[in-house]
Amino acid sequence: MKKYVAELIGTLVLVLMGCGSAVFAGNIAGTVGDGVGTLGVAFAFGLAVVAMAYTIGNISGCHINPAITLGVWLSGRMRTKRAMMYMLFQVVGGILGALLLSLLVATGAHEGPTFTGANSFAPEHMWQAFLAETVFTALFVWVVLGTTDEKKGAGNMAGLVIGLTLVLVHIVCIPITGTSVNPARSIGPALMEGGQAMGQLWLFIVAPMLGGAIAAGVWRFIKSEA
């Protein structure tokens, strides 16, 4: 249970800090150059992962992302029951983080782009968004699997590498989808936002999970002994 609670809190922090940066500071006056901008939001997500990696990494491994948990499970590093519980608690943590963020919005001044930082894109760009979320999630999960490998991983530096990789992913993907690469990060904000966000939520669940599965397959192939 300690592992599950750690995943819940870690995902809550990721949504609160990452989406919070987009809501309150990412686009204050309506232009990307104002507020913290794309780089600021990217670093908020990445630094949240770094902080949680070194806080709960020794407890749960700090997945805080169902796509990562799927990749770890498909790589044979986790039992099915634990993987399912990880995903459940991650989603609950994401919802709680979005709820807390929505309460912050509702109780004070707010001039940001959305109420919860939920992902949104034009319907005609659906396939571009699907491809982006799949590819960038695969890249991210692949880095996670490589840096946390028991024999050839990055050791104590893994958390920093993973966090900076998430920054890199956000820098490129924010203009396309707002960047999810994490179903738990999208479910909570979409529930709070409603409307178009709920209508597009399926993509931000299916594409990242597909990307996680692809990453696991590639990693198992290149890691296997010839």
C-alpha cells in the first residue's frame, strides 16, 4: 500500500505543478511569449518528475504514469496485479491533483488558457496529435526503461535524466497537443474541464499506452542477448 500511496501522491504533484504552470503562468496575456511560455511549462513537468523521482523513487520506482507502468510490466519487471494497482492509484492521484487545481482557479483571479491545463487540439489535426502522443511517449518510456535497468542503467542519475527527457518532450510536443504522454495526467484535467477535453480524452489514453507498449518491445529487443 505504501507503494500505491506514493504513486498517488507523485501523480498528484505532477498534475498540480505541471498543469498548474500552464494554467497560472504559461500564457497569461494570450501570447506564448508572456508568462513562463513553452519552456517554463516544459521545465515544470520535468522538474516535478525529478523532484518525485528522488522523493519516492526508492519506495515505488516513481512511475507516476500508466504508460511507464505498462512498459515496465511488458518488460517483465512487474507483476500484473501490482501494475494494475499502480495504474489505478496514478489515475486517482491525477484526478485529485486536477481537483485541487480547479479549486485554486475557482477561489481566485485567473487569466490562464484553461481551467485545468487540459489537452486540446483542432479535430482536423487528430492524426497528427495521435502520432505525436504515441511517438513521444514511446521515446520517454524507452528512456525510463533504459536508465532504470538494473545492470546498465543510470543509477542515481536516472531521475535527473528522466526529468530532463520529459522537458525535451514537452518543448517539442506542447505546440502539437499540449503534451500528455501520460494518461493519468490527462484524465483528471479532462474531468474538471469537460466539453472538448472529454471528447478528446480517448486519444490521450490510447496513444500513450500504445507508445509505452512500443517502447517495451523495442527495449526488450535491443537488450536481449544475441
